[in-house]
Amino acid sequence: MATTNISFSPTVNVEERKKINIKAGDTVRVWNKIQEKGKTRLQAFEGLVLARKHGTEAGATFTVRKVSNGVGVERIFPLYSPSIDKIEILKKSSVRRSKLYFIREKAVKEVAKRLKSVVVAFQKGKSVEEELIESETEENTSESAE
């Protein structure tokens, strides 16, 4: 069987990227190169790593999720992509799962709960801030009672 050699772009330091120990649960900032009108600029994408796939092989990827203006945004980055300038690990977390896809549903439930409290506040004639403070107080008292 013939062996295929995979060559990377000369701008990607493969050994350095292999040593980056990104795991699910980490908070990272990925600096992505973007070309606009002949100029190259850097754009940061900061969020929670949901998954890391394919280890350190050529097709290795990691999924990052962030919430922007109340909307969840996920991006899948190839680990050895030449368009990635650098990867900063901001926070390491200890999690019990290798894939954190359940975070998607958890975020949806939290948003639905907040929307419900806003609707209730509107019906009662209270301001949104008053209702949020009241609901947080109720949650804290119910947690301490358990």
C-alpha cells in the first residue's frame, strides 16, 4: 500500500499546535486571519470548547461555542488551519464528558426561563429588573432550603 505524505502550509507550526492541550470545557480565544480588500486582519472568537475530534492527526478539529447578542454561535476550527493565527487558552475547566453538546439545550432552557420571567413581569406591571431580582431571590431561597 502506498504511503501518503501530508504537508502543511509553511506558516503553521505543527509541533506547537500538537502541544496545545485543548479539552472540552476550556474557554479559548481563537485569533482568525480574515482578508478584506487586500488587507489581512485578525478577528477573535472567544468561547467554550464543546468538543475536540480526531486527536492530533491532520484532520483534527475543535468546536467552540459563544453567545453573541443572545444567540448561540458555534464554529468548528481545524487545528492545523493556516488561517488561525494563535489559540489562547483563557480558562481550564475540569469536566466529566469529552463532548459537551448538552450545553446547547441547557442554554435554551435558561433563555426560556428568563423570557418567561420577563412576560410575567410585563403582566404584573413591574419592570424587568425588579422581576429578575425577585426571581433570583426565589431561586436562592429554594436552593438553600434543599
